[in-house]
Amino acid sequence: VGSLSPASYAAIADWLVSASSANWAWVSPARIRAAFTSAPDLLDSIYRIVDTIFDHSFTSLPQNQRAYSACVQPQHICLEIDRSDIRKFRMATSNSAALQPGEVRLTIDRFALTSNNISYALSGDFLDYWGFFPAAEGWGRLPAMGYGIVSESANPDIAIGGRYFGFFPVGNEHIVLAQSSSSGFIDVAAHREKHAMAYRTFDKVPDNEGSNDNAMLIFRGLFLTSFLAEDFLHEQDFLGATQVLVTSASSKTSIALAHCLRAHSIMNVVGLTSDLNVDFVRSVGEYHEVVTYSDVASLDAAIPSVVVDMAGNPEIIAAVHTHFGVALKYSCSIGATHWEQTRHRVDIPGPKPEFFFAPSQLAKRGKEWGRAELNSRIDV
């Protein structure tokens, strides 16, 4: 191999380009040339070519042309976070596992990272987010909303090439034991049985990228949480309150909640934010009032109120509880944008903050309204 002349390399590269153009339309000749010429020897070139095909073009590869596996063992790469300190992480690599009957392999096309993912990491043990995608002892694989393309299937009901929206580990691929559903498929692996259906569902989406795909990744889950939180409070008649206070008012989930509250209720919506963000929060136009954390005491303490906490900062919540006293009817905890302050121990008077778990409300409304009606209301 090492004795081949540059002319021989060029001739082989030209043959590969010609063969790919004639028979393998899914292979890019430019990628073959680049992969081939960047390798120090022929064998390494072949591996690079196959890796290039796998990385860039495999999703459209017909099943009878998957002989690549005899040449190269694909690698599974995944971000893993230290469960004892989420600032620490590693990129774990391993050989891609062979599929078992009923499984599908999805090549992850893209995913979104927002402050919501920090909440997943912080609540990884409490809400078993770390249980979604098992990892080595002490490590967790971060869930993220994304799009994946079925690149291999051992499930007769799920075809190669389909594109799906769902929760994926942050990495390059994901294997799912899939059960076909009306909207796509569901992860039915034993370790997923205890998780809410919202986290196990993969919805079929158009095969071609849409103009709103990135926005959907960033906003869909956050808006859904806000919609369901407003629906929950509305169902409880806001527990007798006439005002909703929303912390971390500059966050996307808070803005979406304010929007839902104004659209579906007559509640006075107050955004609580930092001095740095006050101008921005006022500019979005979704809050009736905007108050800085340091000015909470300026609010009328006699107004019956509910607080929805997206910040997770116990000092802020303690200040709100103390100021409103008996007028505070309910304290709802959702997010942790101030995640570095979440472990401070502070005495919080009044109603005990209760965690809002959006998938529970989603499942409830899904049963009561049906999925079509639920989606219709969300789209409005």
C-alpha cells in the first residue's frame, strides 16, 4: 500500500468518483476526493471515505447498499455529565451497537440547548432525567429536543430515511426499541416505562428541513410547559388570586407563560427580573408590570397573588413570600435559570413551593380532550 505512486492514488480516486457518480448517487464525489487525498495511505483513505459517506450521506442510503459495515465500525459519540457536578463533562465514545429486533437507529440531525437543559441536569436524579439514556455509574447523558433520521431499522413498521422530532441524548446517534404509533413511534424499552409519554414519543416530521425547524427546537418544549402551567392554574381558578408574579421574566418560558396568561385570563401579570434585564423585559410587551427583584417590596402586598418561579433562587422566593404573606395563595416552582443559587438554604414562609411537572398535566389533558383537541388549543 505504502509503495503506491501519487498517480496510482489519483487513478483510484478517479475510479471511485466515477463509480459513485454512476451507481451511488447518494455519495458526493467531492467528499470522496477530499477524504481520499487527505489520507496518508490507501487503507486509511478507504476508512475515511466510508466515514465520510456514513457521516454525511448515510440517511439516504438504500438498505441493500449498506456493505460499509464490513469495512468500518461506526463510532457512537455522546456527551456525558458528572452527576455530582454538572460543570464537569466528557465525550464518551464506543463502537456503535448492532440493532436488536424491533430497534431503530437514528442519526441525530440537530438538537437545541437552552436553560431548560440545565433544569434537566439539576433534576436528573429527582425526576430521573438521567434514567432516559443510561450511562456509566456517576455519569448522565443530557436529554435535548432534536431531530433524528432513521439510518438503520430492524423494525418492519419503521422505514429508513424517516425524520423524527423527540428527546435525544446529546450525541451523534440514538437507538430506540420502537413501537409504531399514529404520530410516529414510542420508545418502549424497559428502562423507559416509568417515564412520561411526552419524553418517550418520537413524532414524524417532513423529511426535508423546514424554515421553522430551529425555532421549533428552541421554543416548542418551553411554550408547551408555559401553556400547561397556565392551564393548570386556570383549572384551579388561580386559587383565588388576581395576580401572577413570574420570576426570571426575561427567560423564554416566562415570556411564553405571560403570553398565555394574557391570552386566556384576566390576571394581572407581573414580571420579576434583574436590573440588567428590566428594559428588555418591558420591551417584549407581555407583562402588565415589570419590577426588579430589589423592588419587590414596592408591590401592593394586599393583592391576592400566585408566584410562578422560573429562577429557582430561594432568596428571591423568600422575599416574595415574606412581602405578600397571607395574600400569597400559591407558590409554583418550574425552572432554575439561577441554578447556581438553587442549593442555598433559606427559610421560606407561607405556602410551600410546589413543583409543576408539565408532562402530568399534558397526560391529563390528553385523556380529557384527546390529542387532536390538545394540539389545536396549543396551536391557537
